[in-house]
Amino acid sequence: MGGMWTEGPLCYGGDYNPEQWPARVWAEDVALMRRARVNLVTVGVFAWSRLEPQPGRYHFDWLDQVLDLLHDGGIRVALATPTASPPPWFTLAHPEALPVTADGVRLHHGSRDTYCAVAPAYRQAARRIAGALADRYAHHPALAGWHVHNEYGTSCHCEHTASAFRRWLADRHGDLATLNDAWVTSFWSQHYTDWAQLSTPRATQYLANPGQLLDFRRFWSDTLLGAYAEQRDLLRAANPRLPVTTNYVLGDWVPVDHARWAAEVDLVAVDHYPSAVDIGAEEQTALVGDLARGWARHARPSPAADGTPAWLLMESAPNQIHTAGRMHTKEPGRMLRHSLAHVARGSHGAMFFQWRAPAGGAERFHSALVTHAGPDSRVFREAVELGTALQRLAEVRGPVEASVALVVDAASGWALRHPGLPSELLDHHGEAAAAHRGLWHAGYGCDVVVPGDPLPGYRLLVLPALYLIDDATAEWVREHVHGGGHLLATYLSGVADEHARVRLGGYPGALRDVLGVWAEEFHPLADGEQVTLSDGGTGRIWAETLRPAGAEVFTAYADGVLDGRPAVTRHRYGAGLAWYLSTRPDDDTYRRLLARAARAAGVRPVCPQAPDGVEAVRRRAGRHSWLFLFNHTDRQHRIAAQGVELLTDTTVEEAVTLPAGGVAVLREHPR
């Protein structure tokens, strides 16, 4: 189903908002798109007020012209439903559909996402505009597929939500006795005796119930998925040949389990905006690419015949990194490196927000391929260069080479954001990023998995603060290690069950037998505080009083109250080996430890000859392979390699020379 996007040329383009411009600009846009080799644009994401200026009255003439122009120019369209930004007439007519915060404040019109996704009036209006678009455009020759909504992730605490939450809880738990047990409501006299007593976790006097907060996140993931599915089913019924997707937005604030959602989309599509301006931007780019590929394994269509999960970078910023408080201008060549880093990890192209920078509006200074300076600019010249590069990489296919599996779990991330924990620094996604960063710098390919995913072929499994582990997940880990796989688990893994209830008997709860160690006491560290390790490294965020129960001590604490006690251990379990980290090592120490664990598991770096600062990713299909090399340093490097460098169409006999900031993609000699 996703093939209309993923079986042809690599996708290149982005969000196009012709409704923001007079018609005379449209022809110029299409000409510039052809010049840059753009072949796919998303149209209509925020156009609801232009498409339906009054309830049930549609103005489609302008969209007809735009789609015809794009089709005549050879540019395909992902036609969006505009439901992320209801028009003013809707909020005036349905004030009860405006969102309510946890403090009880009802928000007002004036931005995007001012709606409650539970409100019946909103859902009805969303279905109506989606149905009208389907009726008119489902068979338009420009369409490559449907783009539903934009960045699902809003939540609400209104009475519509409270009622829906009660119904969801009844379906999940069955009866109040089960819910009371899961939420441990005997604490603070919260025992419920009637469903009517339950509401959303509104702002309260002190700490809210962690089970309630966790279930509220799960409820919103399911609720937003239901809103997506309503539109998807309308669009799919109008033309079953067209794939349907929505773009995932990333961030701890987003109450969406993207891995679970992947089974409901025809193509996993992600938006990625790095927050770091230094090498952290490249680290984040690699992690998001691996995340998206991991989610794509769960997508509704099976992977392509070569085993490649289908996904697409749907949005990124061409020439800026949007950081807190400012916008950092990307250095020359960085747009190319970031884009091809996603392609290296399986994206079927590179898409951006947005095509042309607007003259006004809230995001008037947002990054764009055609900036306010127009096409006679560095940014557009680099856009043309990227379009050429993507064309030259059309042959690249096959899965990414990886023997390390990193577990990322939405529910564990939500649970560790709840109040009442021993430290405000606890962060499942932060721990996942730290482990991925260490593997990335050490040169190891990594796949992201969720609990229960098949593990054949993975020699090392990494659990970064996998706080919530149910019995099935614990058995999944045991089977992997007992059968000969290796494991590296960090602090807070397996501490709680799926309801966020602490497992008794000592940490790490569900995994004590596999890890051969138990912790009787933890020692949260203040922000900026460190502990010294016996290998010369340091640890931060967390430390524990560990007791080996069969495990050997690999590294000890070297100061403070834990001086001489175990910090890192390893334990033989069946035919495998399990490592346990009771603290967060500094990046260099973590990198060395992960490399040690990978070597013990029999894992080799993707390109052992690549120097520090040069990233290597390999994709392989049968006897054929493609090696991506990214030089993230400020000096030239020469790397042993043989094959054909696709970006320059040159033969490489012994080594490829990468200039500072350079990229090379080699079709390696067949094995």
C-alpha cells in the first residue's frame, strides 16, 4: 500500500502552501521545483479556512488549479486533510470543542491545534472535510497518497474527555476492583466505588496518582489514533490504491505510542527538528532515523521484498536548527549531510517544512527551501544540489546493517516523567539517546526495537532505563540471554510492572535473575554532581548500593559512601552474558563500555577503518551493499574503500577522500 511513495524515485520536496500566495506565484513555484528536482509536495495541511470558509460550503477552485499545475509539472502530491487547524467559524460555533488545560483553563482560537480531539463537533467536522476532499480528489492524477492531519499530539481535560476517559478505563480494566489494584488507590484514600468518581488527572493539591497519569497518556494515544483512523477509512474507501499516513511529531510531551500506531499507517512518516547545534544534531539525526526504521517494521504493509521497512522523513528544516530561544543557521553542506543520513537509515527521501517562506504569520521566519531572499541564494543552490544527489542514490536499497538492538518504549518514557520519582533527571528517552550516542560514536549499527520484537540476528540487546517491564517482557529478555544473546541494562530497568507498581524484593525487579545482582538502595545525584569510577570515568544522575548475586564486578565506585562497591557488573546467564550499569557513565566511558560489550557479543563496527568523527552506515541487499560515509570533522580524511562513489560517479580503487564536512556513498563491490 505504501508503494506509491516508496517504490519509485526517492521522494524530495516538502510542505507547499499555495493558499498563502497569489496565483501568479504558483507557476514560478512549479518551475523552481522542477529546477530543484522536487517530485513530491504536501498540500493543504493548514488550509481548512480556505477550503471550507463557511460550514459545508467549499471553495475548491484554487486547489483544482494547484493540483493541475503540479501534475503538469511532473510533481506528485500528498494531499492533506487540514484538521490540525480548525477555522474561526468552527470555534465560534462550538466553543465546547476548545481544549481545556489541566488547570481548567479553556484555550481560545488564535493558533493551531485549538480543538479537543474527543469533542463530537470536532470529530464530525473533521470527517466532513476529509470526506469532501476524498469525494473530489481521490482519483486526481497528481495524488500519490493522503496525509492525514498534522503532528497528532494534543490533549485536553474537558468534560468530553473525562467521559471518554471513563469509558476507556472501563474497557481496559473491566471493573473498579481491577483499576483500584492497578492504581494502588488504597494510598491517600483514593479508592473508587463508582465510575462517575473518575476524571482526568487535573491540577491537584500535590502529587497525582502515577497509575492515573500513565493511563491518561495511553488513553490519548488510543484516542488520537481513533481520530486518525476515522479519516483514514474515509479516504481509503474513496480509492483503496492510495496510501494513507500521518506525520509523527517527536518529543516527550507527545502522548502517542508511535510503534503501536505504525500498524495503522501505510507509511511511517516522521518530522525531525534537531535541538542541538553542535555534533548533537548529527547524533539526534542518527537516533531518529533508527527510531523511524524500527517503527516501520510494525507498519500495516509488510516491508519491501528486500526486507526494508518503509518510512519517510516527512518534515525537517532545510537551513536552520530551531533551538530554544534562537534559530541557528546550518553551515554549508549540513542540509545535505542531515538529509542523506536519513536516507542511509532507510528513509525513502527527504522532505522539508517548508517550500517557500511566508511573508507573515507565526512561522514567518521558519526554515524554507525558498527563503525570503528567493532562489538566488545559498539555500536554494544547496536545495538543487540535494535534488541531484537524491536522484543519483535511487539504486540504494536493502536493510541497514545492524547487530545491536536498542529498546525504546513509549510507556516507560511516560512513566518516568511523572511526579514523585526520586529525581527530576530521570528520563527513559534521555537514557536511550545516551546509549545510542555511545554506539554511534563507537561505529556500531543499531536497530531500535520495542519489547516483544523478534530478536534473531541481534547479538547485543540494550535496555536503557526500561522502567516498566511486564512478565512477558521479562521472559522475552531471559530467552534472549539464555539462548546466547548478550544484554546491557541500565539502572531503573525492570523496577516497575506495566501499571507503574514497584516490583518488591530489590531492584532491578524483573531482571534480578538475569543480571545476577540486586540493589537494596539508590542514590540519586544532584544535577552536576558526579561519582568517580574505578576505571577513571565518572557517573552522574544515579547510583546504587549493589549486591552481586552471581555477577562479577567490572567497575566499582571509587569515592563517597559507595567507595569500593560495584558500579558495573556482568553475569553469565545460560549461554549469554548480561551487563548492568547502576549509573550513567560519562560519554567517553560509556562509549568504551558499549564497545567492550559489543566485542564480547561478537559485533563489529560498520566500518572499522573509519576514524573518529566519520560516521558509517551500510545497507545491504543480497550480494550488493552501499556504504554511506559522513565526515563530521573539520579536516579531510582518507578511508580505505572500494567501489563506485555514486554522488560523483567515480571509481574508488583503494580509498575514498572525504573533505571536511563531506559525504560519500559507495556502491561496494559485490561479495
